[in-house]
Amino acid sequence: MSLLQIRQAIQTDLDDLVQLENRCFSEDRISRRSFRRFLDMPRDRLIVATLDNALVGYCLVLMNAATRLARIYSIAVSPKTRGLGAGEKLVREAEREAVNAGRIIMRLEVREDNHPAINLYKRLGYRQFGTYRDYYEDHGNALRFERRILFYEPSKQFSPVPYYPQTTDFSCGPAALIMAMAALDEKQPVTTLEELRLWREATTIFMLAGHGGCGPHGLALSAWNRGFQASAWISKEGALFKDTVRSEEKKRVLELVHEGFLHDIGQTGIELHHDPLTLEGMEQALQHGRIPVILISTWQLNRSRVPHWVTVCAIDEQFVYLHDPEIDVEAGETVADKQYLPIDRRIFNKMSRYGRLQPLQAAVIVGPKRGN
């Protein structure tokens, strides 16, 4: 029985690639000149499938030089060999190549009427996140799909951190804190009731619109009151988030809440630092069995300038791995999308600042139970 083989394309594949392209597509074809350029491009990947030494499929993967994204630009399988799993094998090999190149997300476009391909991508774990109108030469639309392909490999260097998703729009801070405390104490409640209790203790009362979020002072106090060691690193002094509200009355409430937090912290052993927590400081904390909870701007994640709390679980030479408690179910996100989310260290340095003119950096480091 003949076996399907997957390998990197070579120069002698050029004629067969052009023939396959012309056989599979009547429009939007890759030219011979373009195939030759992709064969010579070391950053991108051109992968082929062969059967009895005959080229029966290819997958072209583009590696973005400025980001950690990879993109399946084109994929084709000979009609005579469909049903042998060539498409799936080409996609899987494309993902492996992208992971080896340090890419986090694989993206692709597919015609909205190409139902077999759409079903394949969905079965392989891809989710639709957008649409390109009038994308093809015949004015057809393209659906945009993506899949996270790089996942954290657990190591003995860092303790595992359980995942807990926030259950309200305003409780990312409590959810992130629950994850940190649960990593240090298996008896820590991981419930919606605990999430809401923490929010009531740590809320700043007002912030942006709707319910108030939680600040670093309140989160540190909540951890301390549950018996954990805690320290807070805040780049600014004074009441936080005042510039997110316009009312002078609300600003005064924020100031009073802040004064209350400072008074309560003064009665504890919480270390309060008015300096930003560096990436090196986070890594040292993790190595000593402590879990950082970090305030970020979500602009780098979803183009929204909203303050958001996440839990830092691990750090290596390339990435900072986060538990992001917010899952956008309507967008097709799952728990797997938000656990150990790899963020490029350079990107993380931008994310861990909230605000434009005088960006705020805030973090709470949760340590083991006092007395342990």
C-alpha cells in the first residue's frame, strides 16, 4: 500500500507545484515566479505531500517577521488523492514548523462556500474570528480562522497554577488572585462566592463605566487576610484610576477608598513598593514559589484599552505565560485558549502598563501561607 509522505519542498518540485496549482485553482493562482521566490525564502515554509514519488499536495506557510504569527497562505490537494488525509497532514506539519519557528498563533483564510475545508479546520481546532469581504478575484468572501499552536510544557522549575475563569465582567482581579492563592494552598476556595467576596473587599468602587474594578492595594489586603504573604508593587502613589472618572464626587470616593486601603495595609506586614515590578523580579518570585498577579492593558490582546488582571504562571527565555481569566465564549474561546497563554517578553513589557501619558504599573505578589 502506498504511503503519503510529507516533506519540505525543493527546487525540483517547481514544475509539479505549478501544475498542481493550475489543476486545483482557476483564479487567485500562485505564479511560477512566486513559487520560485517562496522556495528561496528561508523564513517561510513550503511543505509538500507525495504519493509514490508524485507530488499531490502542498501547504505554503508565511512567517511574519514582526510578530509571533504564522499564516497558511495557500493549501492545495490533488482531487485524485482527496480522502487520504493529505490536507490534515499538511496542516499539522505546517503547525509543527511554525512552532519550531517560535510562532504562537496560526491563521488562515478560506472561502465561505468551501465547506469541506471549513469542516476540516474546525475539526483541527481552528475558530473563526473575522471575515474579509470581496477577498477573492471573483469577489467572494473569505472567513478568517486561527488556532493557538504553542503550548507551555510544564517543568519542575515552576509550580503548576490551576485555572479559574472570571464569572462577571468586573471580577478579573479576584479571579486572578484566586488562581494565585489556589496554586499555594489546595484548600483555597475556588468558587464564584469567593470571587464575589474578593471583589467586595478589593473594589475601588468606581472605574470607567459600570461596576468598579479592583486595585492592587485591595487585592494584596484580601490575600493577606486569608493568611497569605503578600507584597504590592505600584509605580504611582495616590489614588489610582482617578482619570477614568469625570465626576469630582467619584474622584473623592476613590481617594477615600485609597486612604482606607493604606490605613489597613499599615496594620499588616504587607510590603508596599512604589516601584514597577520588573520582569526579572517576576521570574525571581516564581522561582521562590510566589505567584505574581499583574495589571495589564488589553490593547495588545484585543485592541481594547481596558485595565485587566492576569496571573503570571511561568517565564522562559522567549515568553511570559499567563492565565487570563476572561474567556470570550461568543468569539469561540475556550479554557484552553486562556491557560498558560504565551506572550512574547517584549510584548509583555508593553502590556504590563496601563494608561498613555503616565502609564501605571501594578502587581501583587502572593506568597505561601504565613507560618509555613
